[in-house]
Amino acid sequence: MRKLDTALRKSSESPAKNGSAGSQYLSRAVSKSLKVLEVFQSARSPIGLQEIAKRIQLSKTSTLRLLRTLEAAGCLVCVGSGEYRLAPGIHSVVPTLWLARLLRVAEVRMQQLKNQLRETVSLAALFDNRIEVVAVVESPQIIKMSNVVGHILPPNASSLGKVIAAFQSQELREKLLRSYGFWHFTDRSITDPAKVQEEFNRVLAEKFATDREESVPDGICFGVPVFNVAGEVNVALSTSVPKMRVRDKDHEKAIIAALRATAENISSDFVAFQAPELVSTLRGRR
């Protein structure tokens, strides 16, 4: 098991490099097919040929061939007018593939951020009707804020939950809030629906969220979105800091800047790992 863990860590240190080193053994068609499934997984409605071709950077003819092949394999369903969606049962498979890729590139960057801030760093992702912690790198300090992989996050009272919920459609926001509820964790928790919507609007405008003792007393969390190549947000990054170690506004700005830089690196690394030709597209959206 120790050898396996070591091998996984080495393979995650430079995903783009590892991908190119053995590129003669890789199937571009399979890679594109997986990318197509991941696009459909994050979509909220059926998608047509033109949009898919644009997202995976492939010609319409080649994209149509992939779509028809995936449909024949039972992975996609054509819903009319040339639009497709994932077939029933595939939703439970695709997130596993996508999450494995994300963690492979994100954990190195999270370790770097932890070393820089010396505070706990967490990564969360959107799964259908919930926002869940998928990776945690703990602070090396004795007094620290902790997190747990698998923890379901409140959209109204956590920086990660706020960030991901804020960037969704109003319909999905409401679905997330209904699924979790407006829980009252501390006296600072925002439980009024109108004020929660105001908070989402603020997060959208400023592109970061804070949790100032809203979920845990004496703890402050800062969260930022991790944009994908389409400009969507299904992932967020945060750091959790004991209140006593947050010095002033300038210190907060420095923390947020470090988070944003790491989030951008994760975005670029993730795209490079999947398809190096998309890196320039991603950077062009910044």
C-alpha cells in the first residue's frame, strides 16, 4: 500500500508532463469521449452538437461521431432536435472519473497553499443536490481549524457552500437550499432566505465568500471559485483560520489573493491534464 501511495503522489506531481511522456500509448478518441461525458455531467439541461464541439475543441463531424457512438453504447440519450443528455445510471459513474482527475491535479497545489498560509486548505465539489468536501490538507499548527472529507456543506453558512451555490442558476440554488435547509449553527448564521440571496449576489460580484463564525465559533473561512473551461463553477477552494490569527483587512486580502492564484493554477492544471490544447482557451477567459 505504501508503494502504491508513493506512485500516486509521483504521478500527481506533474500531470501534464506525465501525460505527454506516454502519449504514444493514449487514445485521443477515448480521452475526448470521457471529456464529453464530463461536460454532460456538469450540464443542467440537454446540450446540442455545436455546443459540445465548442467545449471539447473538436470538429462537428468528429463530435457527431462521438455522440452517436456514446448513444449506441447506452451512455447518452438523444432527446430530440439534436440535443443529448446522460442516460439513466451514467450520472453515478461520471463523477468518479471526473473527481479522480481533479484530485490528481489539485492536491499538489493545495499542499503548496498550505505551506504558504500554514492553515487548513479544503476543496469542495457540487454533486447533484449537495456540496461536498472532497479534499483536505490540514494546517501544521497546534491550534487550527479542521475539515473532513465527505462533509456536506451548508449553502447558507460556509464559504465553500456559498461560493458554489452563488454561481448556480436560481433553480439549482433553491434545490441546494431545500436539500440542506437553513440551519442555525451560531448566532452569526444567515438563515433568512432573502439575506441568503443577498449574500449569494455579493459573492457573485466579489468572486469570494467568507464564513465569519457562521458555522463554527471562533473560526473564519475564506472561499473562492475554481472556474472550468466553460466559465462554470462546480468546485471551490477555501482556507480555514482561527479568528485570533486573522490580523486585519490587509491580511484577509493577502489570503484571498493566495486562494485565487491557487484556484487558477488548479483550473489550468486540470485542463492541461485532460487536453493540453485547451490551456490557451482557459487562460483567455481570465
